[in-house]
Amino acid sequence: MNKQDLINNIAGKSGLTKRDVEVVLNGLLSEITDALSGGDKVQLIGFGTFETRKRSGRTGRNPQTGGTIEIPEANVPAFKAGNKLKEAVK
């Protein structure tokens, strides 16, 4: 399912227009992105938690040359599924 499919499904179930659903969905994604950029967590009880995690630096290998490269540490986004989501997927 892509973003447009999600918008269509929500519009069909909620009775809202596709345009209104798109505005809300874009707002939700923007708020989650802003929170993660600021170092905050976003918890949606029953669904899951969006957070950032620190990935440590490591040595990697360049597949073209075979030489080694140093990959710096980085903050990466992560999602941990909540219990209701885990149960629904079973």
C-alpha cells in the first residue's frame, strides 16, 4: 500500500474528502518528523513508538574497490510496534 492508497482507504471509511485526509496525513507525518528531529519520541498507544537511536561508527568495505572505509556514527529513526499492532498482525 502506498500513500495514495492509504488516503483513498481512509477517505472511504471516514466520509472525509481525499483532500482533507491528505492534509491530515501530511500534518501527522510532518509532526512525527519534527519531533524525531528534535530528539523526542512519539508514542501512539496500541500502535507503536517512533524514536531515534544512535548507530555507532564502524568500518565498512567499498564493494567497488574492495578497500575499507570508516562509517561515522549517526542517529537513525526507529519504530517499535505496540501490543495491539503485534496482535493484529499475528
